[in-house]
Amino acid sequence: MPPRFRSAYEGLKHANYLIKIPRSIDRRDAFPGADLYGAVFAMDDDGFTSLTATDGAEGFTQRYLGWDEVAAVRTVSNLLRSEFVLLLKEGDALTVSYNSVSADLMSRVVGFIRQQLMVPDDFGPVLANEAEEFEDFFFNAMLAEERQGGQFMLPIHFEPPGRSCRNAQNRRRVTTGLLILLSGSELVIVDRDAPMRRRFFAHYAYRKTYVGLASVRGFRVQPPPDNAPGRFMMLELIMEQQRLGIACFKTPQRVIDLLRRRGVARL
């Protein structure tokens, strides 16, 4: 346990995961006894505890979240910079930044959280054997990654990248693509963080959002502004005070049908 956070160790030592997040400093600035860690977080079957260093030589803030306060979990990756995000039902989010070299560890962390958020329900399998077929190297790689270990993942909505679109200033852009997967009673949303980019602009970011369907209380579909061609509509999933917006270039009809079959209200 880093020296700054050592006083909290007794209450966290039995956690399933106890993760240290290093500060972003140059190697030449590190020395024995230096304050090298900016945060620590712990997880067990009851909830999530974060410890964050405060300004100054000593001290930290502590926050605890029960799993019933979490609406969804998300990861964001952009080359060596990654983020782990808990989307909270009260409407805000808790974000932890880390280096992408820890991706394997963090994938296990996310898997543990997904298990805690999974709520059994009475809805049986739907849309079986009706996979959305698509060809795209990146999104097929993401699908294969999610299916590791035999995990059931059914593609139910796909939008290919590279389609011509327009931004809010009516400038020409191209879409970055979208893939929505159904995994039992969970939606997995894979996108490129931003729904559009400049045509010849290098774009490396991507993110995955894991949403338990049992936590979705309602949804709405907002059409493009003035129904202008080349613009995105917005599928909004409502989880108490949390609003999760998914930019869609075409109507996500199968996702809408899935939500309606589960009795989720369309607002």
C-alpha cells in the first residue's frame, strides 16, 4: 500500500481487487520515498471504494459506492491513455485514468464489476440466431475480444465507419462506426468515442460501455436536428438520473424492439 494511503489498508485488505494508480511523472523525477501513486481503488462483493490523493504532502479523500448505485461501466482507450468509468444512477460518473499497458488487469476488473451489476430477471433469450452480419476489421476484432472465454455475444446493431455525414456546423465528416451487442441481459456498446471524424484524420480512440438491461427504466429516440440528412439521431437509455446517449446514423430498430419486448417505456 502506498505510504499516503496506508491508514486505509486495514479496512480494504480483504477486497477482491486492490489497485494502485501511479502518478503521471517522468522517470527522472522518481526517487526512493517519492509519492508515486495518485489513487487507489478497492472492490468487493458489496461495492467500490476510491482513495484519491489531495494536494500537499499528505492526505486523501475517500468515496464508497454500493453496486446498487452504479448504472453502467465503461472503458475508454486512446493509444497509451485509458480510462475506467463508473456511470452512476445519480447522474454523474467516477473516472479513473490509467496506462493502457494495464489493459489485461483492467479487463478482469471490468469483468468483476459486470458480474456485480448483473441482475437476474424473468426474460428469456430473445432475438436468438438473428445476428447482425457485418464486415469490418476493427469491429470484428472487438466482437472476438468480447467473445473470449465462450461469452455469448449477439450483434444486434451495426453501423459501418466511413459513411459521409455532417457535423453541427454542416461541415463534411465521416462516421466512425457503432456496434451494439446483446449478452444475455446486458448490452455492450462499442464505438470510437466520437461518432464522426475528418475524412483523412487519424483516429485511434475507442470505448466499450456495459449496460445491464434490468437497470434501464426508459428510453427515447431523438431525431436529427430539423431531420437534416447526414446527421445523427440519438438513442437515449434512461437509468434513474443517468442518461446514456448513443449517437446512431440509422434507426437502431432491433435495439428498440428488444427494449419494448422487455417492457421498457418509450418516452
